[in-house]
Amino acid sequence: MLDRADSALVVIDVQEGYRDRTVEHARMVRGVRALIAAATEFAVPILTTEQYPKGIGRTQSEVTELLPVGTPVIEKMSMSCCGQPEFLAALGELGRAQVVVCGIEAHACVNQTVHDLLAHGYRVHVPRDAISARAEPDLRVGWQKMIGSGAVPATVEMVCLEWVRTAESPHFKAIHRLIK
């Protein structure tokens, strides 16, 4: 299970060039927004990446508007976020063992990042409702490959509820509003 004190959130490439071009795009963006809001509520650190922003554009405004001030946005050319030394350094500095990964695309950047994070010894959780791809087969097979390789399957609600743990938490009402 996730422990908010040992978790980090990685938001991969939710960029303008993908707007409405991915499977259930609005659902995925809602999931990413809920994860950002929950991470912010619990002070779980967030890293955001952009794949070749000159060509694909910047992170979608409905995502950036929720990011806490100072959240790193790391530009990359490699599919895997781990191929960008700045990303690995930033993640390592957080000292967290669990990484919740969301974003685009399930079979490419998300998949390769998840595999590299697993190889680096991180425990990786992937909320199914906060990832997407341009084609349904890529989304489905990307998901299957990540889970088959050792990533922990999750949903946005599962992540939020594991971070909050109890209805007695002072954060419970805020989290309940996010997931309902």
C-alpha cells in the first residue's frame, strides 16, 4: 500500500499536442488533476515532464493551474523520464521509495519510465484511470506490460484513499470531495 510520507507523484507529458487525441482524454485529465490535488493536500512531492515541448507543446493549462508553485517541469527527449539525468536527480533528492506514475502515453513514455523506475528499485503504482494513449490497443497492452513487469495496479481513488488511510484524518473531507 502507498504511504504518503514515502510517495512521490510523477506526471508525464500531459501536453497540448495530445489534447483530445488520447483515449478518454477528459477522464485521464480528471484523474491527473485529482492526483495533483491529493498530492498537494498531503505535501507529496510532484515532478512533471514534457516530451519535446517545442513540437508537442507545454503541459495543458488545467494541469499546470493545480501544480504547487515551484513544481519542477522537466523537459526531455528520451521516452523514459529516467533518460533525463535531471529527472533522476530530482527524484533521488526526494528520498521516496514509492512513485505514483500518471500521464501520456501508456505504451511509450509511461511504459518506459515505469520499467526504468522498477529497475532503479522504486515501487511503482500506476492508476489506470490517469493514463492514456492515442490508440486503445496501445493503452491496453501498455497497461498489461507494466503490470506484468511488477508495477502495482491502482486507480485514482485507491491512491487517494491509501494516502488518507482513515475517515478520522483531517484531510478526509478534502479527499472525499476529490473522489466523489
